[in-house]
Amino acid sequence: MAQDSNSYVAAIDLGTTKVVTIVGKRTSTGRLHVVGFSTTESTGIKKGMIQNIDETVKAIEKTVRDVENQIGNKITSAFVGIAGQHIHSIKNFGYITLGPEETEIKRDDIKRLIADMYNIPVETGDSILHVLPLDFSIDNVKLEDDNPVGMLGRRLGANFHIVIGKTSSAKHIERCVERVGVKVSELILEPLASSKAVLTEEEKEAGVALIDIGGGTTDLAVYYNGIVRHTAVIPFGGNIISQDIKEGCQILQKHADLLKCHHGIALTSMAPDNKIVTVPGISGREPKEISMRSLAGIIQARMEEILDYALYEIQMSGFADKLSAGVVLTGGGALLKHLVSLIKFHWGYDVRIGYPSEGLCSESVEQYNYPQYSTAIGLAIMGLERIEAGEAKSCTGNNLQHDEQNGEESDDKPNKKSTKRLFGMKFYDAISKLFTEEDMEM
């Protein structure tokens, strides 16, 4: 039975650079309206995996308490993202016998078949996170349609895409979230969540590769005919580019981060060869002058390496030549200048930047339509689907202070308590004055 349409969803994105907590509900138009949002710096997570329990708990608690203050209610449970280099996937075929006579296939039969896949043997220390059907067969005859419900047969089979991760990593996530007083409703693979937020149904049908470039990892999901065909987590992201800049230019980490964000260019040929950026010296030393073309060369070299890993995974999927919709980039790394041109130049795919506007109402689009929030918004959207299907409970009480004061939000009604705490945006603007561009005589 479906849950109340006024159910609220909470989602937590545990990233390498930031932790995001979000609470939202479905509007009358079917889109997500964000009623609570908070983000803070992440210091306990490296390459998508928790390395420091206490630091991670502090970050989660800060964002959760902030959102609870905004909505005037306690968050009881949340959908949480999982990624990291331990994630891998396999393909597997399974079947169930329906009976000695031809039997009508019901939805419960599909659920039973999927449940059986969670029992297949995996390596010691691993757990199955997701079982995703690729195609179905009845009595060894493959179906063109992906919905066998209502058809007759004696044996129902299917090929599955199975996502596997380390049990310890999942337990660490659950432990951190539960120490804040929030129950984990479900762990969801982050590229699947990002896909829900930024990809259209047309793109999934035509064939598309989603590349989510985060701080510690780069997540990949390949879709064709509306079905996820391949997923992967690459253990490199934007942080390694900052590290290269730090070492190559011999500057502080914070200056390397700012150089990348404010002046970074992914394609050396597009960088001006007559401009430099001045970086403050260390402990009162002379400022350092860095050529923008040299900076672009460092960034392009590392970005090409990351993209080569992504291309390898796309080729491993078997659908590299079927991506009619090309590539969609999202995550904070997608904002790197001329990255789209770099991919077009090397791969020849059509490329666009993916913003999480597909499932957001108009008001929420104005505030949260940034690629770095794609995963958090996708987690909330997927969580709402689980709640409305009766597979999970509302993550907060249904009578929020937000609604009691302002009434139910609509797509075109302004929210007077809107939050604009977009971590890092004002921070970078405020200290960008550390750097200056000046013409260099050539």
C-alpha cells in the first residue's frame, strides 16, 4: 500500500569534500520540493570511504541538526549514498520455477526472483547492495519487453546487474548515521542516485553514460533501453587534481584548491598564454606567479587519466558504440572549464553538463540546481519513490512546522524560509581576492 502523499523524505550524501543533508516532499506536480537543506565540509571521508568515524559523525550531526531546526521536526530515518573504490559489479543469471503447469506471472514472482539473487555467494567481507534486472525470459525464451507480469510460463528467468561492496564500509556508514539518532532506510549507490536527478528518460532509452566527478571518486553509470547496464566507481576525483597542482606549483593545498576552482581549465589549448595568476607566498615569502597555460597543462594531464578510466569502464559495459545520447557530466568536477570540449575532442561523444533540475520543482531549482548536489537530490527522489511504493516509511513526521506556518508548498509559491547555505560558493567569492590576473609581456 502506498504511503501518504504528504510523506517527507530525508537523504544524506556522504562525500569526500562535503556532507549534505536534505529533506523534501512531493509537490502536486510530482516534483521534489526541498524544505530543508544543509551542507558542511567533510573531513573524515577519503575516496568515498569513511576513514575517521568521529569526524564523519560531527559533519553528519551538524547538517542533520541544521535541517531539523529548519523544518521544526526530528529526522528519524534517511536514505544514504554509498560509493568508494570497493564498489564493483557482476552479471548473473537466475531463475525460479513457477509450477508444473503454465502459471500467470505476478509481481510477487519477480520480487521472489530478485530476492533469490541476494543469496548468491560473494567474496568474504562483501555484501550485495543492489540487484538490477537487465532482461527477463520465460521458459528460456527471452522477452523483448522488460515486464513479464501477466504472461504465462513454467519458469521465470532474468539476467541481473549486481552491485557489490564491502560489508565493513556499509557498516561504518550505518554506524555514523545511527550515532546521530537517524536510522538508515537504505544504502543507495551514488551514481544511481545522480542518474535519477540529472538524466531524462529519453537519454536512458537512447543510451547514455553518466559521469559524476566528485572530490574523491568518479562514479559511472551506463544506461541503454531505459535500463542500467553498467556501474563503476573510479578512485580518483577532483582532489587528486588539486594535489597535482599543489605539487607541480609548490604551493599550499588551499591555494591549489582555489586555483582549480577559479582559474582551472581542462584543455590547455584554450588557456591564455599571456596571463599569469599570482599566489600568496608561504609565511611572508615572495608571491608566486603561475602561468595559466601551465596550470591548464597540469589539470588536463590528470583529467585525461580519470577520463581514460571512465572510457575503459564504458567499453567494458559493451555499450560504448550504443550511446546515442553521449555523456552527461555532473558532480562538482563537471564545472571545470572546457571539460566538455576535452571529452568531445578525445571521445567524440555528445556531452552536456547534468544539473539536478529533472525532478525539482521550480522554486527548488532556483536554489539547488547545482551539479555538486545531484547525488543528494537523487537520493531524495529515489527515497520518495520507495516511500510512495510502501517499501519505506516517511523519514519525518507528516505535520512539519514548515507546513503549519506556510501551508503546502507549490511550484510557484515563494518560500519565505528558503535556505541559501550553498557551501563554498560565498566562501570562494570572499577569498578569491587572494589571486590576481595580470597580463604578461610575451
